[in-house]
Amino acid sequence: MKKKKFKINWRSKFIDLLIVIAGISIAFKLNTWNESNKANREIEDYLLSFQVESTNNKATLSAALEYSISIKKYLDSLKILLIKEDYGHENIKTYVSSLMGLSNFIPVTTTMDNITASGQFGLIKNAELKKRLIDTYKTYKSTIKMDDILMDYVDKYLTPYFFENVRFRDFSSINGDFINNPKFENIVFGYEVLLNQQIQHYENTLEEIDTLLNTIQHTSQ
């Protein structure tokens, strides 16, 4: 018997190969496109979360700033009376009692914590936005530190002095006239320095938040 010869259709094989290559390329591009869309959606979600978080932090900080400014007004009035040695003024006890009030800014940092812990901070490609995010959340930390410094000062100097010399129910003196005392005057002046620094930190942080919110808005457009 004669052996049959098989002729290979190279043209058909080549076409099949091209189809396979095209299929793989399309699948790869679709996968890349899906991953890109997924990353873009994640970025959009993070940006929205940063926007909401920053807006809430701004509201909280604005309230803290307003309260600190109100305390400063009482403090300024108290300073004037101490300098004039007008210890019998009818409002002086109100001014003194206001020193016990402290504002406290506690920012929410959940979004930054999550995006940092997940290793996805690099998804944000906008250099300006990344800088604003880093600067704003660093400012939060310095503002919290300033709050702690003022609170420590009150705990270390003002509160012990009041406990030793003041009856809290009416802010009358226990041991002599606590207002007419150089030690109390020094405490008040030191309090003023730290309160002014706190207010400055609050104002600077509000500016950082506003800049961040504007950057987020322009990035989202």
C-alpha cells in the first residue's frame, strides 16, 4: 500500500495563531482596563471619604476655635483688671472661672489611617493632592499636641492653685484673696501665652483644611 502524504495548511495554522494572540491581547487589555477602572473607583471613594472627613473636622475645629476665642475675651478682660489691680471688680470672678474651660480638638483620621494601612496611598497620582493630604494630617497632630500642652499647664498650675485657694461653689477665697496674688497673676499670663498659641494652631489648621478641600474638589472635576 502506498503511504498517504498529509499536506499541512500553514496559512490556516498562521491564522489560528493570530486569533489566539489576538484573544490573549484582548483579554489582557480587558483585565488591565478592569483593574484601572477598579483603581479609579477606589480613588474616587477615597476622595469622597477625605472630603466628608475634612468637612466634619473643619466643623469640629471651627467650634473649638470659637470657644477658645470666647475664653480669650474673658482672659483679656481679666488681665486688664490684674494690671490695674482692680481686684474688687464685679465681673472678676466670672473672668477667673472661665479659665477652667478648655477647648479640645479631636480630628477624625479614619480615611488616612485606612489608605495608609492598605498600602493604597500610592493610587493617588496627583502630587499636589498628596502633599495637601500629608500636610493637613500632620497639622492635626501638631494641633493635638498644642491642646495637650495647654491642658498640662492647667493641670499642673491652675487647677492645683484653685483647689488650694478657691471655694468652687462661688469662687470665693479660702486662703486670703487668691486673686491679689503674684503667683495667680503669673499663672494667668502663662495661660494667655499658651492660649494664643492654641488659637494660632487652630487658625492654621483651618487654612490647611480649606486648601485640602479645594484641591480635592479640583481633582474630582
